[in-house]
Amino acid sequence: MPELPEVETTCRGISPHILEQTIVKVIIRAPKLRWPIPKKISKLLPGKQPISIERRAKYILLHFDIGTLIIHLGMSGRLQTLFTHTAPGKHDHVDIVFANGCCLRYTDPRRFGCMLWTEEPALEHDLLRKLGPEPFSKEFSAKYLFEIGCKRKVPIKNFIMDSKVVVGVGNIYASEALFAAKINPVTPTNEVTKDQFTILIKHIKAILRKSIKQGGTTLKDFLDNSGKPGYFSQQLQVYGRDGEPCNICGTAIESVTLGQRNTFFCPSCQPQ
DNA sequence: ACTTCGACCTGTTGGC
DNA sequence: TGCCAACAGGTCGAAG
């Protein structure tokens, strides 16, 4: 489900309902997600208020004065804000109940996500420390990409999906950005020119921004905190369009497996 | 240091 | 209709 735009959409959606609101109760139902949810948060958090919310890569950071809750939605996770009590479903693993009546509910059928607690500065947590730059940062430049990319032979698609290179470019947007930049996804990274990197970066930023504006991409089941789908899927040019005509030239979109992930491209607009 | 690949889970889909 | 394999938006960590 969630790539960066979906996570950003979620952060923006939950923030007004939970910031500076006092937690009454934390109910943990899942035995474990990717890692066990620390039980102590149900003792630590009641009486406390999230003072800020931050997104780093696809992690959602809920900051308290005593520490930070680190949340990842994995492949199928979702955070909802409920205002009337609803009986928890099979995959509703955590409820954080606030004094204002809001219940922040964490749902994740595949349990690839995580919910962790740290009392250290969150950005120094093992999971976050070695991440690459944010895609919207100044640091994410053609010069930067070219300098590290010229030593790498992996296909360019794998390269831009590597979170040590840049965070937040997932499987959908990697295909979309490469299509927009007219670069074939299997091109070895060290064969991508600096000019191409300049174009690619521009499109990565633009596509992510545009998708955030549309509330993310709903392929099957992404819903934001209030239950609304994202609308960016209507703008996908290649992802999931195997065999359909390219919107630019009419050639049939093809797919190839890269890094065990399905990859879509137009063989004519993105020649090798 | 770079790259590949298995692993973690459940639900849905499509072929036979 | 039913069964089963393949696949799904992520990413860690072991092994080559």
C-alpha cells in the first residue's frame, strides 16, 4: 500500500486530530508485527500528548516529551482516525485512544509494518540513521546521484529504490519517474548521464508532489485516515498497464522483473 | 563495498 | 465451484 505520498497523506490526515491531545489508553492486540510492539508503551503513553508529527522516509514519527513512537505501514498498513467506537477487526492491531474521543487505529493485514518506541533522538535510531536524503531535499541533486551512481552497476530502477541512495521512491513511482524521464529501467546506473539524472530527479520530485496532492495512489486498498482513497492511480502512465498502449506513442507497455519486483516501461519511449 | 536473495505475513486473483 | 500457485504498494539482514 503505502509509498511516500501515502505516508505523507496519512501524516497530514491524522495530525489535526491527535496533536496536543491527551492519550487515555493504548490497546495492543497484535502478537507481533515485523518486530514486537514494545508492551511498555501502554504504560508510558497514557497521560501524554504527541507534541509533533514528522515523516522521515516512510516512517511516521510521533514525538512525545519522553520519546518517539516510530510507525511504519509496511506493505499493507493503515492508520485511521475513528470518532465513534467500532469493534476491532482481525487486523486492527493497535488502538490509541485520546481524551478528545479520537481513536487512532493501526491496521495491517500482512504485518510487515512496525511500531517501535525510542527514547533516543529518533533520527539516530538504527532504522533511520543510515537512510539516504529525502527526495524533496536540496541534497537530493543530480550531482549527488551522479557521484554515487557512477560506481554502481545495478539497473537504474533498483538504484533509485535503494533507501541508502534516496528514500521514499517505491515500486510504483520508480516505474513512473523513469517513464517520465524516458530512461529504460534496466539501464546500468553507471551508464546514466548527468543530464539524464537531472531530468530524472526533476520527475521524481514532481511525481511524488503531484501524488501527495491527489492523496496518494490507491491500487487496491489504500485509504487515508478518514477512509478516502487516493486518486493518483488515475494518472499512472505505465504501472500495472502491461500490454496496454503507451499514452504517448501507442506502443504496448511491457513489464520486466527487476530486484524481484514488477517493473513497467514503454519500449519505444524508453529505449535501451 | 556492492549485489542478490530469502524472509517476514495474509488476502486476492487467475488459471486449470 | 474449488483448489492452488502466483502475486501484492516494503525492507531487513545474511550470504555471495
